[in-house]
Amino acid sequence: MKANYSNLMQSKYFSPAFNSAIFDGPLRIYFAQFHESFSLKIYFQILNEFKDQLIRAKEIAKSSHSSLFIMIYPSQDHFTLSFDGAEDNDALILREKWNQDLVIGLRQPLEDDQMHIFVEEFRKSLGLWLELNDSRVQIAAL
């Protein structure tokens, strides 16, 4: 976790504006404090919709030491600097594989009627993370 955090701070994904975070197993949500209510909303949405998958993810993370980062950017500029091609794309959410981790970036907090976009992207991202890391753990066990 410590190496993960220092690597993240030096990566293109980290913004100095991130002064708050929620950690739960492999799930890491970074945000500026003024986005705290939205971040909690996303966290509880994840807990409610993906309970079983998160239990499995926590078990896998013990061996894989991999994380699933959700970055809620404080401005369009921070988002654009963090994701390749973001300036040519009007997507609200982008995902990139980073080392053994997965990073989901939100251009800005979403409105209530846009939350389904996040839920669908998180579903795909969590499935990919589980697939990548479950196979890595199985190979390491051999």
C-alpha cells in the first residue's frame, strides 16, 4: 500500500488537489474535500450494488496487492492532463490500466441522472480488475 501510494503521487493520475480519500480493500477513491458528499455517494452506491464482488476483490487483493483507483478530478484541466486523449473526448469517465492497477477517472462529479454511467463503468472495470488479478493470484500459487 505504501509503495502504491508513493507511486500514485508521482503518476500522471494524481492531482495535488486530492486532499481526501476513501480506502476499502483494493478500492481507493481520491477527491478534493469539496467533493466529499459526491465521493461518499459513489462509495455507498458501490457497496450496495457490488457487495459480493467487493468481498472477492478484498480476498484477491491480499495476494495481488493491486488497487482499483477512482479519481474524482476537481477540474476539467486536471482530468485532461491525467488521461491520454481526454482533450479530444467529451466522456465523463475514462479508464486506464496502470501497472497492475486500474484507474477510473471522473471528469467531474456526476448528476443523479448520470449515476447509471458510473455504475456501468464501475461494473466493467471491477470485472476487468477481478479477471486480471484473479489469474495473477492463481499463477502465483502454482
